[in-house]
Amino acid sequence: MKSQLSTSVKLIQNYDLCEHCSGRLVSKTPVKKHQVKISNSSKKKCYICKNIFDTLDLMALNIIEKLNDFHFKTFHLGIILKPSLLERDDFIKSKFKIQGVENLKFSIARQLEKKISRRTHTTRIYDDPDIFIEANFKDISCKLRTKPLVVYGRYNKKIRNISQKQSSCRSCNGIGCHNCEFKGIVSGKTVESSISDFFINKFECNQVKINWIGGEDQLSLVMGNGRPFFAKLINPKKRNKLLRKTCDLKDIALSELQKISVQPKGFVRFKSEVSITVETKKPISSTHLRKLKTLVNIPILNSTDEKKNFTKYIYQINYKKLGKNQFHLDIIADGGIPIKSLIEKSDLTPNISDLMKNTCRCQQFDFKNILVC
Ligand SMILES: [Zn+2]
Ligand SMILES: [Zn+2]
């Protein structure tokens, strides 16, 4: 008891400490603050923290001002300090053999959290907060990062000549350069850009990453219930904005929209109902057309498919001759069978060109429906 008491006295007599640091380091020992005369601590600079606690109100003000733009109920706070502060804290603790007291960083975080929490009526949580605040005491600045928002939905493509995905800028390969205005992508309307712009405007997010359930050609229409997708919205400011189930973006229509908590992991199995127009080099014979029926329920193998998720099948096939060198196909097949490769000579076995002993070309294919299994 006696040695602990003298330690505390020595510490406070030999080093100028602010009330926060002395309270923190001495509170575990039997000395109460009032028993030791803290000499004008408010005027002198604290040996450990250089009066960092005096900047908490300013830091809190900065943070709260920035938080004004954000929707959130929970937050987590990270603190960046000059290493020298922590070094001096450790030095004092080891010199005076002080153990089991609150660390300086933790002490600052706790006090700052209280101020933020009180002023914004929100809660600090460690696990999965809506917003992460990084307070940098080196320059009294802060950075905010919000939890991504995941939205599920489907889209219909009502007109042709719109690519599904944005393509990378050819000059910089997506890194960003003068040609692409540092966006890394070729400008122009795509399904991806329409969906991204909609979410960026609505939730004020920085970026949208879309996970597509299958893909289509630039010329394809997407009809029926539409193609499902998951959109991960990066750093949304207004996460609580109301999201209606449907939204008409002119050439693209969105439906079944809903915020979900997490994006499902792994591969989503689906079937596509596709309508295809095929052109042939040689005139079509009925014998060869009839052969198309043999494609039903046999494995469609892709020699270049490295993923080999599962064996893909065609479940239904209907054809109609349109002319001497043209026919129409309606198929229901597993998602992920590349339609052009199915028609043309390709790495797919079987493919329709080989089967019909004719050079077939896929003129156009539309998605009549996409069914999630
Ligand atoms: Zn201090
Ligand atoms: Zn570029």
C-alpha cells in the first residue's frame, strides 16, 4: 500500500500531467486525486498527451458536422494518434510499474464516443456499424466510411443496342486517364451505368458493384420477369431512403427491388428462356432441323469452362423455319450456356452448327424470361 502510494506521489510530483492522464494512471492506486496536489495542470502541458483532451470538443464538432449528411443509427470510432503520445504513456507506465489502467487511446476514444453519441442520438457498436469514423488527431481531421448497402432486383431491357456492362477504357485499361475523364470506363449508356446512376443518385453512394445473374448480348432484349442482379452500394450516405419495388429508367425497367442485409454467397442457379434467330450458310433441310430435338436433356459441355460448376442442360427446344437459310429457336436451358457458342462452331459439344452439318450464325437472341432455381 505504502509503496503504491509513494509511486503515485512521485509520478505526479515529477511529471506534469493533465487531469485525464493523472486520473487514468492514478485511479487504480489508493491515492485519490484530491489527496495529491495537482499543480496548475490546466496551464502546463501534459507530459504524456500534450493536452490532447482539450482538442476533443473541436474534433467532435468536425465529426458531427460531417455526420450531418449521413443516415446512420450505429457507429464505430477509430483513433489515430502521434506514436510519441503512446510511447510516453507506455514509458510512464513501465517506469512507475503501473498496470491494468486504461490506455491513452482507449481513454480518448471513450470520451469522444460519448460526445458523438450524445449529440447525434446514435449508438457506438463494434460489430457491423452503419458508419465507421476515423478521427485523426495528427491534424484534427476525420474520415467517414459507411457500411455497403446491398440491393436485390431485376431488370428488363426494352430496346436493343445497349450493352449490359460498362467496358474499361482502352487507353488506360480501367485505371483512369484523360480520355475517360479518370473514370476508367468507356462513357455511354449501358445497363450497368443506368442502374449505377439510379443508386448513386438515390442513396448518394460513391460506387456500385453489380453481381449479374447471367449476361446477354448488346442486341438482346430482356423480357418477362427480368434478369436478377445484386448491387453492392459502396459508401452510401443516405442508406435509409425509401426504395420502391419498381422503377422505370426509360429503356431499362427495374423491379422486385429490395434492400437485403447480405449478398448470398456462391453461385445462383437459374434457367433462361431464350428466343434465337439463326442464319445458315447452306439451305436448311428438315432432317437436320429435326435433329435439334436430340439436344434436350443431354449434357452441354464446354471444354474451355474452367469453373465447371455443374453440368448444363437444355430442357426444351422448339424450332420454326423462317426461310431457306433462317430459322427460329425457342429454348429453355440452364443459365450460363453461351448462346452464340451454342449456335456457332465453338468449344461447346454439342453445338448446333456441328449437329446440323451447316454453318450457323446467331443473328439475335432475346431473353423471354429468367427463372431462378
Ligand atoms: Zn494528458
Ligand atoms: Zn482511361
